[in-house]
Amino acid sequence: MVRVALSGYVTKTNRKRLKNAIYGGSKLLYAQVLKEDRDLALVSSDYRLMNFNTSLLKTKTTTNTQGVQAFTAKKGRSVTTVGTTEEILGAGVSAEKFTAQSLPSAGALMKENDMPSLFD
């Protein structure tokens, strides 16, 4: 995860293409312009969910920075979904047990009653 200031993309000349605009070492899962801090949720391939506020991410100055590890995942696990808790769990579900106080965090295992049904 990385939080990059948009001022890092300002150029002095009119370019058709930005070089080194993003880190190329891993694929990009999610990008969004944030005007204020908000909560985001990460889901891993073993159905662990971590909810955190973007204020926990430090703003980086370089545009092609690698970022910081937000989700501690064991070998073979990867982040599959990024979004808000309401998008992932549905409205009205309490996300307190999934909320991380610091980064990196392992998240909490989702149970069957936490996961939304495909037919809802």
C-alpha cells in the first residue's frame, strides 16, 4: 500500500507520457484519489479481512515508491479484493473486529455469517 501526493506528478514540461509513474515490481490492484482520509478494507485469498483508515499510511513523495506492507500474509496468500467494508460485507455489518490499529496487520478471519451470500 502506498499513499502518493499528486504534487509528485507535476512536470515542468508538457509530456505525452510519464516515465516511472508507478512502481512496476507488482501489479496494481486499486487506485483512488483521496481528498480526505477514509476506511478501506482488504480481503486475502484465505478470507481474512482487514479494515483500516488511510491516515495510517504515510504520504510518500516519489511516484514510483514500492510502498509499505499493510497486510501480513503467509506464503501463498495474496490480497484479492480492495474496497470499503460495506461493499465487501454488506450494509449494517459491524466491522469492529476487522479494524486494524496499526500497519501491518494480519486481519481477522471471516466466518460464514460474516460473508455475504452470492444470491442476496
